[in-house]
Amino acid sequence: MALIKQDVAPPQEQSAPPTTTNQGDGAEPGRRGRQPRPSRSMWDRIVSGAGAVLAIALIVIGTAAVYGGNFGRDNVQDRLQPEKVAFPPLAGMTPAEQTTLGDFAGQTVDTGPEAEAFARYIGGHLAEVNGGATYSETSAAAREEGLDPKTAADLQIKADTLFKGETLRAILLNAYGWWTVATIAVWAGWGMVTAGIILLVLSILGFVHARKTSDTVVVTESTPEYAPINA
């Protein structure tokens, strides 16, 4: 039996379908070659580095705030202590003063809260000098025209007393204000230092995690296209 030889056309090579790239991986579809993207380790280093810089800034600023606050409080005490201003004993206070200022009885004024309390103590006594009138009002009344000399002299004495008392109250309240600002600075400074230390620890942990994480690169390659071979 004879074999019949037939011409058989060679099979056509089929081109492989182009590789599609997942859009979530950050690679452009249809683009050939390697498409790297930052690894998890790199992001850990970036975030940890930024956190470390912020932590150091918080610690430095917080330390300066604590120093400034303590300096302000010490400065107030250095101004008050030489004056040796003291509250009267509890028995020397009126019932109203015992109610509002009894906790400060017999104490020396050398802190902000004590200065504010003594300013209130002075204010109560100044209200009795001329029926609640201030220095400005009493001094103006003493200079009125047609006033008899005795009344004018009496008003002038009261005006001098009010001037001294109001000046002392202003100094004490000024000391209280700076004491309050300094105290706020101290507490804010310690808060920033604490936050900075916590953030610095977290940044160090981030660097440690980055070292444990290998620097991997996501690579996508597209298959070269071939033209079909015709028979």
C-alpha cells in the first residue's frame, strides 16, 4: 500500500496573551519592563524618620518651656520674699475674711496664689477707706473747688492711703499673673517632653521593624508580542 505524502502547513505560532497588570500594584497597564514601587521597609523608614524629628523637636521645646516656667516662678518668689508680707493670724481676721482667706492665715506671701489672696485681703480694707471710692475718685473729690480745708485734707489722706493700697494690689496681682503663666508653661513643657519621649520610642520601634522587613520590589513584565507566521 502506497503512502500518499501530503503537504501539511506548519502550525502557526500563537502569540502569548499580554500580561495584564493589577492596577492596585501601581503599574501602568501595557508598559513593558520593571515597575518598582516603594517597599514596606522604605515606608517604615520614612515614617519613623519623620516621627523621630518631631519627637526631638517636642523634647527640645518642652525642655525649654519647663526651664522658662521654673525661672518665672523662681523670679516671682525672689521678688515677694524680701517684702515679708504676711497674712494676719486667723483670730485677727473678720468672719468674712476667715471664710474666704482662712486657709492663708499666718502665711508669708511668696507664691502666686498667696499674692492673689492677699490682693483680695487688701481690696476688702480699701473698700472701707472712703465708702468704696477708688483713689482716682477720692483724689478728684479732694480737689473740688469751694471745699473747706479740713475736708479736703481728710480726703487727701484717704487718697494717699488708697494710692498705696491699690499700687500694692497691682504689684501682687501682676506677680500672680506671671506665676500663672509660668505654671502653665511648666505643665505644657512636661506634656511635650512626655509626648516626645513616647513618639521617639515608637520611631525606634519603627526602625527596628524596617530592618526586619526585607526590601522587596514588585516587578511586572509584559510578554513581547510576535507577529504570526503565515503558512
